[in-house]
Amino acid sequence: MILQTQGLTKTYASGVGCVDISLEIQEGRIFGLLGPNGAGKSTFVKMVLGLLRPDAGSGMLLGRPIGDPESRRKLGYLPELFRFQDWLTGEEVLRYHAGLSGMKLSEVRSSHMASRIRDVLRMTGLNNRGADRVRHYSKGMQQRLGLASALLLDPAFIILDEPSSALDPIGRYEVRQLLEQLRSAGKTVFLNTHLLEDVEAVCDDVAFLHLGRLRAIGSMRELLHVGMSWEITVGGWQTELAPGISGSLLPGMAVEAVRQEPDGSALLRVSAHNREQIGHLNRLLMEVGVTLYEVTPVQDSLEQWFLSMSGADSREGGARS
């Protein structure tokens, strides 16, 4: 387990940061932390990093207690708000960060580190700009440099706070590709972002914080009910077939004709737990002479889910992010 927390809590005089946060992040997955502004996301991340001391609870990061400096040796981190020395070049910034990690000067200046710097600049789309001073970088390029810094020491666990916020659509697409490459290489990524499209595209698991409390956690498939709802387009449908079909369904299934046409075509909305149940329904339909044209799983959008979750307990007090 890369990260495991039990009841992490941090309170502020002005309100609750986050309360009783217990979650687990497995190795080799991309984990997305979602929630509206003021949900407690940044507070949680800072406790994991050891930048804030929790009032209660505990956690293990890479096999060490959170807050232990040893737990951060295989950790890469891109904060949301970062600043680089604009008089340095991109390569110099990366060498400086290598030195901050505790490397000896000889290691920072080694050919191995020079090669690694070239690699991360290439990975983040800055391979031709490493010798340029940061003052000449656009905001998006500085974001890429922050990503390169987080990846510099080849960490096992990478925490990224809004990694695509300053990037254009092409840049965001490239970052998503990079995250998928990191996962394929066995890395674990913790993604804290407001960009739901990025989460929906790459995350395996998601947690939702609202007003300082963990409201939901699970795989994207579970939370968005992928495979729980299906649409089946058929021909030869007759209204009188519905009672017989419904009476032969497996437990937990339901069928509704949401659209019927005079020519006998229809759109059926089906609730089911798995593909096997859909296969059972398909057999029932064919046995009564209905023609199957198309079977499509329906997935709730992450935006719809986010808005629904954010509407819960909306009258409660605020929380610091």
C-alpha cells in the first residue's frame, strides 16, 4: 500500500480543515482527489506531506509514518502555487532541486544527473528549452518545469496539485498521456485537481471531499455506475411484451421502454449489475421475436456526479481548503 490514512483530522480556529479521513491508495494506480473549493483537499495533502501536523489520526506513506522525512525520499510533489528563480535556466532549476533533495554536489553535476534532466525535460515537453531562463517561460512552460521537478528523482509516488491548470488543451492532453505512461511504468499518482475531464480520462480511483469530510471513495467504474445502466435499441417491440419480460428478469434488474416508434422500434433502458444479466435479457428478447440493434452501457458523467455530491449538506458551515 503506497498511502494509508486512519482518521486524519486537522482543525482551524476559523473552521474545520478536514475530519476523520481514512483512505488507501494502491500501488500502480492513478488516484483522484475531488471536491469544491474549501473542501479540505489541500489540508489533507499537506498532512500527508508532513507540512501540517494532524490534530488526530495517523497514516503510513511508502512504509513510513507520515511526517517522517524518510517517507518523502521516494516522493515527487508539484504544489499548486510554486515559484522558480526566474534568473536561472530550466536545467539550473532542476539541478538546484536535486541539491535540495540531499544530493552531493558531485552527484548533482554528474553525467547521470545531466542525462536524467534531459529525460524529464523531454517527458514534459521542454526538451528544447532547458537552456532558456525561466523569466522567458510562459505560465504553461513553468507548469511543465514543475512537473519535471516532481519527476526528477524517479519517485515511486507522485503527488500533483492542479498539474494542468495553466496548460492549453494540447498541453493537458500531453499531461494525461504522461500520467498514463507513469502508471504503465508502475508509478503511483495522486491527482488533486478541479479539471474533471482529466480525472475522468485517467483516474482509476476517486475520493470526494466536501466540507472537510470524505463523502465517497471508490473506483471510477463504481462511482459512475458504469455497467449499472444500459440502453438497448430493438425492433419488433410491442407494449404487451413488457409484463412477460419483466417477470422473467433476474433479481436486481429492471426494464423500461423510454421511447417507442410506430414501426415497432424502441429504446429500452435497463438496470443491471453485470454483462451476464444483460446477456440473459438479450436471450429473453430474442425468444419473443424482438430484434436487437444495439446494446450500449450508460455512464454517468463525472460532472453530474460532482454536482450531485457537492449539493449534499450545502447548508453546513465552510471548511478551509
